[in-house]
Amino acid sequence: MSDAFPRTTAALKEALASVGVHPQRRHGQNFLTDVQAVDAIVRDAGITEHDHVIEVGTGPGLLTHALCETGASVVSFDIDPAIQGLARSLRAWPARVRFETLDVLESKTRLAEAFAAALAEQPAPPGRLALVSNLPYSAATPIVLGVLGLPAPPALLVVMIQAEVGEKMLATPGAGDYGAPSVGVGLRAKGRILRRFGPQVFWPRPRVRSVLLELIPVQPSPLEPAEHAPFGAFVTAVFTRRRKVLPSALRVALPGLGAEEARAALEAHGLQPSVRAEAVPPETLLAVWRTLVR
């Protein structure tokens, strides 16, 4: 091994082919192989040698390499041992970079313990804990919500995700794509889209466009640790009935809730009985839920 890393799409494809490794649809593998896009991600995240970075989706290691070159410590996770093994073979990695082969999601609503433990490794000041990743499209939402739901989330998340998903996460009340992910992210973080990317920066090319999303967690979190899971389930249930007026959606989400109690909870927070969930800000939904379950 050497410190020279193949930083072109052609070279990475050749490296993959040389060991018989191919993108796996079952893992949602669309490898980020555009060096300019990778360098832009690292610049936008502002990673320095003081930071501790968590990456989900090692892939062929192009982003891992760029993060390593900043001098930061890096822990890179991938579900696929073959592709991660290739990345590990492409250069001599310093001891401050380590690789973990596992699914970072224990379930759709729970992070794997080893992943959560890595996210608890806070660097000494002035370093930051940051999640910088090209996330698998199919797993992006539960990963982001799971990380934001940690007792001490990273100071910064900079993640490449499907454009439609990123726009939903940042949607505001009244927008057509405002929904459960918007509430989950909106309560826990301040976010913005840093860049937009076409399919050409990936191999194989996906059929969708992508965005680079920056999320800065709100501290302290407006949710108590024990509230994350039940409130998340409540919001999901409410938005699966988004066409219903909110009193009716509340009664489905909270079985046993009476009609008068539902209306009274809404009125206590300045909401009319005719309102729908898609028009209610995250903070108000949280307040209504607390009124009904406490």
C-alpha cells in the first residue's frame, strides 16, 4: 500500500473491477466518485485536524481519504465488508482512521449500539464531533433522525442525500412536502441546503438528484430523552392521516382520546378544530402531544 489514492472515477472503477467488487442494489450503493464534489463536501463541513468525524458509507473510500487528509480522526462505517475491504487496501491509513463493518441501523427507529458509541466520542476543544457522509438513499431519514435524537448529537451533520428527502426534512408548515420528517428535523436542528448535485457525481448514476444538507443540532434539545420515541411515533401516526382534520388524526394516533379532549388540547394552543397537521409548526405539535399524554 502507498499514500497515493485513486481520485478519478475511472481509477476507482478499475480498482473495484480488479477485486471483483460491484455496487450492490440491496445496499443502495451509489458510490460518490467525483473528486470535486468530495473536496467541496469536506470544505463545506470545515473539517480540521482537531475534529472527530463519523462517516456512514465508506464505499470505495474517496470521501474517507479526503477527510483523512484534513488531519481529523475518522471512523468510517459500511455494511458491506467487500467494498470496505477494497477501500482499506487503497492506501496506508494512519492510526487515527478506523473502519467498522456493520449496519448502523439496528432497526428503522434505532441506531446500532456500536454506531451510537462512536457518536459519543467527543474530541477535546476546539475540535468538533461531526457526521460527514454520503448516506444511502434508503436509510438517510432514520439515520439522520436517530443521530439527532441522541442525548449528545454531533455538533454538525453534513450529509449527501436524495434531493426530495432533503427538501422534506427542511419543509415548513403549509408546504406540500411538510410531514413527519420535517417535524423530526425541525424540532432538533437548524438546517440548510449547501449544494445540489446531479447524478453524474455518482457511479452507478442514480435516477434522482441529490443535495448536500447541513444540520446543526439545537442544544439543549426541546425533547427529553424519553420523549423521542413516543413523540416520533405520534407524529408519524398523525401524518399518515394528514387529510383528516387534526382532532380526528389525534384520536387515531392516541386511541382512547375523546373528541372533546382533542378539541380542547388544540384550543389551548391557539389551534382551530378545522386545522390539519400539515399546517402546524413542530413546536406546537410537541406542545399538543405533551398536553394529551401528561
